[in-house]
Amino acid sequence: MANSPQALKRARQNERRFAVNKARRSRIRTYLRKVEEAIASGDREQATEALRAAQPELMRGVTKGVFHKNTAARKMSRLSARVKALETA
């Protein structure tokens, strides 16, 4: 348990940041899930729209420190490739 005033304050800050980051991560995952569901249904238009909506959310997560830049880039790349595969099929 934290004993010094600084450690107590850091513990409070960590709890607050954890809650904010958890909400942010959950929101991003929801957007990604919508893209996945659209791809699974085979609806090209809906998948493209969902991907367009998910990209800024994912990049916002990067700027806020929730995801690493390369992780977000990898996710976007793989989702884009899958949506593009829908278009050609």
C-alpha cells in the first residue's frame, strides 16, 4: 500500500487513467467489431463505411497512448486488405 502523499496521489491518478483508457479501448474495439461483422456479412458498402469510421478512432487511441502506433497500423492494414478482398470477390 502507498504510504507517502506522492504515492497516494499517483495511485489515485492511475485509477482514473485506467478507467479512461479502459473506456477508450472498449470504444475502439466496438468500432473494430462493427468492421468485422460487416466483413463477415459480406456487405461491401457497410464494411467500407465501418472501416472509415473505425480509422480515426483507432488513430485517436494511438495519440492518447492506448495503442502503439504499429499495432494500430497493422490492424488498419489487415482490415483494409479484407475489405478490399470483398470488393474484388
